[in-house]
Amino acid sequence: MKTFPHQMLSQCDLVVDAIYESSGNGQIVGEPISKILPGSGNMGGFRVSGRGERKNWVVLFSTGEDRDWPDTLDLNTGRFVYYGDNKTPGHELHETRAGGNKVLRAAFTRLHDDAGLRADVSPFFVFKKMPTENGARSVQFKGLAVPGYPGLSATEDLVAVWKSSKGQRFQNYRATFTILDVPVVCRAWIADLASGNSLGLNAPSAWSDWVKTGRYRALTAEPTTVIRSIEQQTPDTPLKRDILRCVWLNFKDSPIAFEGFAAHLYGMLDARVVIDEVTRAAVDGGRDAVGRYLLGLPDDPVYAEFSLEAKCYRPPAEGETPNTVGVKEVSRLISRIRHRQFGVLVTTSVVARQAYEEVREDRHPIVFIAGRDISDILIANGFNTVERVSSLLQNEFRVG
């Protein structure tokens, strides 16, 4: 992965997925974004350059660690979802210290204005926290973004969502962007932007095309055969590990009850999932649940049927050999899938590499939901503390 050392930041281009290192002393003055994009400031998720209503550019910085407001980037489609900066109760939607939500409102208003004000929309530069050995504040550049996404209307791409905290309700924005097909942002264009010129000769063609026509040329990545490693299937933060352990401890002595939770969890992943039945252990025929996935229109539905199997195995612990889901368990699910059906396997542990490889190489239609995925799905649905997960399990999936 391409990495730019701290001393080069003021001269380097912005390269998608490259890492830009902070100073080694960990001080805020050594933070890299303000060196790459002068005038952006060195703190916060929203950082702007330029005076007045129209900014030269906007920086969207994500730590990837906010359990209440999980920013997400779909690498296959270029769709980027970013949450605004009203993240605690006590303020109106637009009364934030950094003014980030006002920036979002202005950008999306111009996007949808009948007069065609896209030329007044500032480019958005997206960065993600990516610590390195040489710099704890290092970042990764994820791309050049513009507001909106193909097919989303004005009522869908910028939405004020309600949350509650400590008994108080408040709103924040959920904004949907498109990462444009711009592999490299050159320094010459950054200099142009600093002088207020976004459409000069140095402007990326995907940006100029969007401004002039409104056409989105997204940076997409062709899906490849993915074999996730044990590490990629295992929770990657202490919170996710604690949430997964909470789930496992609740069901470890009652794996039958885990089947109902696994089916519910798959439904939480996608609103188009319909769980028809959590089967009885004596007659399940190798299937712990059966359901349908909506492919067609709500008033003219077409469904794909699926079978789900759940394995409540001990989650991997550091230094231990994981109790993996192997070829035998996966083959059992495959044998139950009929023509035009697919399978879903949910486990609190991980899928062994050999089983994963055989499924993907033979193109069996199996969805794997491993330990990390369980934590991610719960967090994305608001169950972002051990206490909330425990309450969900006790209230809806009582064992014993």
C-alpha cells in the first residue's frame, strides 16, 4: 500500500487508498490532513477551507469507530454514507460547533435546486483514520465525493434521523455521497481550488462531468472471489468482541434458542428478508430456519427462497485455536438447498478456510455471517453496547 511520509505531505498528490502519515510524536500539530490540504484545520470530522458560504473544499474525516454513527463505504458501488456532527443531545439539528450539518444542508440543497447550482457545490475529500507505526494520527484517502447517489431522490439522500441518549431525543443527518472515479487528485487542482477555481484544466474529468451534466461516474470495484481470513471474520475492536461474547454466553448452553436469534439477525441485515419459520429441531431436515428474499416489487413480488443454519460455537480468543465451522457443516447446508434457493450460515465463530474456499470456488450460493458480522449488524441496528444487546436477548430470546 502506497504510503507518504509526513515530510512529503505538502507536495504529494491525493491517491485513493494511499496512507498519509502524521508526525511521530503524536501531537495534534503533526496531524496530516492540514498539511495535505492547507487551511482545513486539524480537528473534527468536518473541516472546511475558504470563507463565505461557498467553500473551496470540505474534508469528511471518519474514525470508523463511532458505534452510534457508523460511516460506511461500499467499495463495490462507490456509495458513501456519512453522518453529520449533531451527535449528542442538547442542540438543534443545525446548531453544531463546526457547522457541519449546515454544510451538508447547503450542498444537498444546491444539488437539487432547479436552477442547477452544482457549480456552487464544494468537492468533498474523504479520509479515514489509519494509524501506522510511524504516526498514530495517520490517515487513508478514500476518494473525491459529491453529494447524492444515482437513483436516490431529494427525500432519500439527505435524511434527518432521530436518536435518543440519556432520555433525550435529537436529530442528526445521514448523508449519502458518491465517490467519483478519480484515482488521483493532483496538487495542481488543489491549488486551483484554493484560488476558487474548481473547473479549470486541472479538474478531474469525473468532477467536471458531474458539475456540467449531473452524471455520476462512481469509483467502483469489480467483486472478486473473496475468502475472508480468520482475522477478517473476528471482531476487530474491544466493543465488538464484548458484544459477540455476550451473544455466545447467552446461547452457549441453548443452541436451539440461538437458531431463532440467527434468523432474526439475518432479517436485521436487510429489510427484504422474510423469515417464514424457525424449524423445530426434530423435523428441521438440516435447516434451522427457512425464508424468502424479496427480489421484485412490493405489489408484484418475486422471491428467492433460502435455508438458514446456525452454529453457536465459542468465538476465537487471542492465542487459541478457533472452533471453526468446517467442510462437514457447510456441506450439510449445501445438500439441503434446492434449485433456485440459497443458503445462509450464521456462526458466533468463524468459517474454516478450506470450507470457505470450496464454497466460493464451486460457486455455491451461501451467505456467511461470522462473529464480526454479528457484532457489526447489531451495532448498525442500534444495539451498540453490551447492555443493549443483553436487554435484547433477555427480552426476545429468553433461554431455558
